[in-house]
Amino acid sequence: MDNQSNMAYRSKAKELRDKFEKDLKELQDNCPHTESTWMPYMWAPGHFGPKVRSCNECDKILEQEEWEPVIKDVNKNTSCYEYAKKNEKKD
């Protein structure tokens, strides 16, 4: 695939994403949000965050619980496993 075709695909993809976001916002702004459910929020597969209340009709997040990450102040070069082992309680 040449560079010009590649740019055309990227441009079309951006156009489709922008249209989708605009249409979804319009739908959510006009939804009455009459039914909702509290559920765990997963910001990436296997990475859970706070619980959120989501509209059952349009999927808009209406509320979010107060939440603090389990591991705070982790050095960027330290994995969660290494941090947990280093800070593990000794009995």
C-alpha cells in the first residue's frame, strides 16, 4: 500500500470516529437515563477502577464512586509485583 492510500485510510478513520463521537454525544444528551446499573469500571482488560453508574439505554457514565488505586506512589521502574514483594508484611 502506498503512502497516499495510507493517508486516505487514516483520514477516513478519523472522520468516522469523529462522526461516531458526535452522534453518541447527541444520543446521550437526549436520553432520559431512566434506568441505570452500578458496575465495576474496567479501563483496560483486567484493569479495574472504581464502580460507575451507567445508563442502561445509552451507556453514559452518570456517576463514579470515590476510588483510590491499591498501589500508590509506585516508582515508574518498579512493577506492581516487585512493589508488593518489597512492601509485604512480615509476620
